[in-house]
Amino acid sequence: MNRRPAIVIGLPVYNEEAALPKLLDRLEALRDKLGEPPRVVFVDDGSTDRTAAIVERFSATYPCAVRIAHPTNRGLGAAMQTMLAYVVRHYGDADVLVTLDADNTHNPALIPAMVDKLRDERLELVIASRFAPGGRELGLSLRRKLYSRGARLFFKLLFPIPRITDYSSGFRAYSVALLRRAYREYDGALVTTGGFACTAEIAARLAKIGVKAGECPLVLEYHLKEGRSKMNVRRTVAGYFRLLRAVKAPSAPAETERPAGLLERQGESGA
């Protein structure tokens, strides 16, 4: 019996005990809008606070929730690599992965519109963009706004994707078929950057192999962020420049370890 295509929500988390309760309440509210509970995959990147306990309590009552734990903090890039590898291995081509930040700056209420756009327009990628008509940024400093616009121009010039304006937004809906194709193209090393530059790296690598993409307007609610930002702007900018060489050589041996058995189980469904 064929199952209904799944919606998988991917959450990389690191010391998010202050933000997670509100975010998880918002995810619970999506059940009626999506028609079924979405699957949730947490990648806990070595949290030292109560993040693990909060996730485990949620997983005990919420169907189809999975927690993957890194024993130590390895950075957002490693968390994303772990998450994408898990989804490619356990879900089918018709399924959809939605990634978003766990600090409440991304409103999960936008997820149904993103998934509908992906499916209705037969896209492979939908990015929630601050720069799309109707998008904006709330509570962001002038310095961060200038940084975001500089990154936008940098990637638009060097790794253009038609109809995409926001390369550093991590709020995205991917078709699993696209991710599987990208993993095959890059021999399992879709993410090689350790820090926050990984979101732009993924977009740049997809640009190199060709992707049918679109955007939904995002109101970035930075004023709702709990705690201090974990992003080091200088380090992230340096990571962007390192991508110039890395992304132009997709067939070169990658530093990131290829997930075992990643492409061998293409027809496997999510648990």
C-alpha cells in the first residue's frame, strides 16, 4: 500500500532550551493545516543545557519524531550534513524536507505555503526569503542587514539561481529527490563548511547542478530570538570566500566523511 508523501521538519539544535518550548508549541499547531502530523528530525549538536531533555519529552508524546545526537559540538555545517544524510537515506523522492532555525526567528506557520508552492509549481526548492516582495526583517541590527545584503549580491553574481534572492536563509523546503540527486553529484559531500556558511554552500552547490526553485516572502522575527546569536560574522564571511574553490570542484575529494550506505536505500520510507 502506497503511503502519503511525508513532510519532514529538520531542526538543527544547540543549547536551545529557552526557545524550544515555544517552537514545539508552534509545530503542534501545524497538524490541522498540514492534514497530518509532520515528521520531525532533531539533530542535537552537542548541547550542554536542557535541550536534550526537552526534545526527548516532546518525542515521547509526538508521533514520528527522531533525535540524532552529536557527542560534542561540531558546528551547524556538521549538523546539516547529518540531517540531510539521514533524510536522504530514510525518505523517498516524493517526500519534502523543511529546514528552519530553532530560535523562533522563523515562523513555522509559513511551512504549509512553502510545501504547497513546491508541489503545485513542481519545484525542487522553495526558500523563505527576506528579499521577496512582502518579506522583511524585524529586530535585525544595521550591521547584520548590511552583511545579509552583501551575501545576497555575492552569491547572486557567482552562483545564480533563477528566482532566488536569499542565499543565507536556512528556512527552506527541499524535495528529497533533489537532495538525493545532489548527494550523488557530490559523492555524499553536499556540506563541507563547518559553520553558518553551510546554508549558502548548499544553495551554491544546487546552483551548479541546476535546480528549479522559487521563494515565499519571509518576515524574519529576529526580535523573538532567545539568547545571543551563535553566528560569528567574520568567520562566516571567510567561509563564503572559501566556497569559491570548494563549489567549483564538486568532483574533488571532500573533507566531510561520506555517510555510509547513503544512496543504497533510495526507496526506503521514513519511519
